[in-house]
Amino acid sequence: MRRILLVEPNFHNKYPPLGLMKISTYHQRRGDYVRFVKGCDTGIAGQQWDRIYVSSLFTFYWDITIRTVRFYSQSVASQQDIWIGGVMATLMGDEVAALTGGTVVRGLLNEPGQLDSDSRVVVDELTPDYSMLDTINYQYGLQDAYLGYATRGCPNRCDFCAVSQIEPNFIDYLPLKRQLKSLEMLFGERHDLVLMDNSVLASDALGRIVNDLVDLGYERGAKLNGRQRRVDFNQGTDVRLLTPEKMALLARTALRPLRLAFDDSRLRPVYEAGVRLAAENGVRHLSNYILFNYRDTPQDFYDRLRLNPVLNETLGTQIYSFPMKYVPLNAKDRSYVGKHWTPRLLRGVQCILVATRGMVGPHLDFFEAAFGHDSDEFLEIAVMPEDYIVHRRAHAPNGAGDWRRDFHALTSGERVEFMSVVAAKKITRRDVGAASTGRLKRLLSHYVDAASVDQSQLTLLDD
Ligand code: SF4
């Protein structure tokens, strides 16, 4: 019997670590002792393990992941007994291996013999061990949902997306019934179904997948224990592939919400047509990931955001938007600033989102109150002092009111100077002193005097 330790670094994660959960099942079936911990657990310091698996997520969790691997380096006979897998390990495997001496697992465990050469088991096909989550003091989300896949991979290769490296082969059908039945048998019935497919609409087997969902009790309007059941393709569906036939199929299920991406303003007609199709098929709860800080401009971002509440008013839909800040696939932190953005503007967007709890609601009046009535006003709000953005109502009669008056009175020359000074996040007394006019000095002094927003509030939004 081997002693196996599974570790998820202590980053925030809404989703339980499915990879580790399948590895747990694998080792238990082999008769090994398995323990799962979150982060650097001093309670097991000094214990020795035959193998330690550390999962990884986004590359911007680089520091915390490497720190976690190093924490356990004395707990194995050889560094190679620490196995590191997941997104970051796949995307930056050479660097991870060079820095830690660990064994890097790239991509999925979807072939036999990847963990032990004498095994014919495909780890990715195993039922995840949900019981291991009860052994730690950390609450993942989605407690009452089955997690699964109806497809794997994606036939596309968008350059901002890691899917083609993590799941390079598109598999257009996976038997959902088998996955759910075995989960139910082992861990009990769950209410909802979260499918983590990357591009389900690319599947030629969509009809079969929908039949499976209906047979499993996730037909449109389905209830369990008096509550509406939900199917959620939570990675989003590709609106470019949404045809009337496919929409009609999806509408047969308890889909809620329908998640569509709108990453590029050139997709606007296609996106609008997709929302219309959904509404025509009675699917009114939608959710929209909106990428920004990529090749877009702030104006373009604003226009994409505003479209949703406008569509809601005309089509009777309820679209919630979730802005997603782009960082490059190999970024070790979240500080990347896109070509058309500045640190100030990015921070401003995050401050607006603090006030709206990370999402943009479906109503136009709320949207305009938060983001402005047009892209000019959005730019104005986004460069205000942080505390004025988050607590706009409280500051409106005094500080923010004065700030706005001076901002509107800027000459074009003053405006250029102002925008270049505020582009960076931190403004000092020296910047105020160096400003070329009294109005600019007055305006800039707000940034020195007003409180800034707690960084932890902003980083939570990125998770
Ligand atoms: S379509 Fe979506 S999942 Fe596929 S590569 Fe592009 S962003 Fe990634």
C-alpha cells in the first residue's frame, strides 16, 4: 500500500478539483492510502509520502503553486515523486519542471498507464471521489450539482484560449448517463447539472446529448423536490455555431442560463441573432462572458456591455454580463495591460464591478448608473478616484461632484495632460505639484486625498 497525498494549492476555486478527485479513486482502487489537503498543511509536516500530486489552475497563480510544491519537497524521497498537473503545469510545464524538479503531467490523464506503467485504467474516465472534499475545511461551490462532460476539447484554436493545449482532441460525445448514474449511486442524488464542455455546439451528436439530458430528468421545466432543475454549460457555448435547429434542441432541456461569449465586437450581428433565437425558443435567462483588455478598446468594451440591457428591453430576455479581464496564457500574475488600456482604466473597471458584485445586471437604468450613459461617461467614471467609483452615491454631493465639475471644465490640453498622469495607478503629491494649471492640481489632489479600495476586494473579482 502506497501513501498518496493530494494537494490543491490554497487559491480560491469555485470548482472542486476533478483531476485530483479522479486520481483519488484510481489510487483507492489500487489499495493505496489517500489523503487530500488544501494548501500547505503544517498539520502533516514531517510525514512521508510515496507520491504527492499537486494540482494547478491559472498561470497567474504561479507563485502560490510553486510555493506549495516547495513546501512538500521534504515529504518525498525524490523530487520526482511530486507530480504536478492541471492548467498551469500544461501551459508552462518545462519551467515548472526546471524550477521544482517535479514530474509534470501535461493535459488530461486520458490514456492507460500514465500514473503507473502496469495499469490499464484511464484515470479521466473514473468517477471522481466527492467524499474526499469532506475531509478538508474548505467549501467549494456547486454543492448540489453533478459536474460532468458531454464532450471534450474544442475544434477551434482561439489564440487567447488554453483549451487546444489542455484538451487537444475534440471528442463529440461522452456518455452522460454512465457518469451521472455512478455519481448518484456513490454520492447520492444532486439537483443540478453543470457541464464543463468547451464547445458543445460543435458536436454532431448534440441531439443525442440532449436526449440523454431529457432521459436523465433534465427536460425543460423539470423539477426535483419542488424546485426547478438546471443544466448549465458553464464554459459558455459558441454563438457562431448556434443554428435554429441547435437552439431548438437546447430549448428541450432545463438549460439555465444559456451562456454565450461576446469577445469581439465584429461578432455583434451573430451575437444579436443568437440572443434572438434563444428568446424565440423561450430561453430567456442568458449569461454573457465579455472579454476585455485584449485587442478591444474601452469604448468597444462599453458598447458590448451596453448591448445586453438594450436587448433585454426589446426581447424580454434577462442577460447578465460577466466581464473577464484578459491576461496572456503564460502570465505569472494579473498585471497585464492591453494595448488600448491603462492600469487606471483596468482598476476603474474593477472598482465599478465591486459596486455591482462582479456582474452586470439585466436592467438598462442600473447599467447606465454603474457604467455611464455612453462610452465618454464610462471613461470618465473609470478614471475617477477609486473610492468615488465604489461609493459614488456617498461622494456625489461633495468630493465626486467637485471632481466632475473640474473634469468637465478641462481644456483639451489639460485633458491630455490629466489622462497621461492618471494612466498609472498611483498619484503622488509630487504629481500634483508638477501639474501645469490650478485646475489640474485640484483635480489630481483628489487621488492623493481619497481613500483607495482594498486590493482583496478587487482580486476576488478575478477568480
Ligand atoms: S471556441 Fe471557445 S473553447 Fe474553443 S478555442 Fe475558442 S475560446 Fe477556446
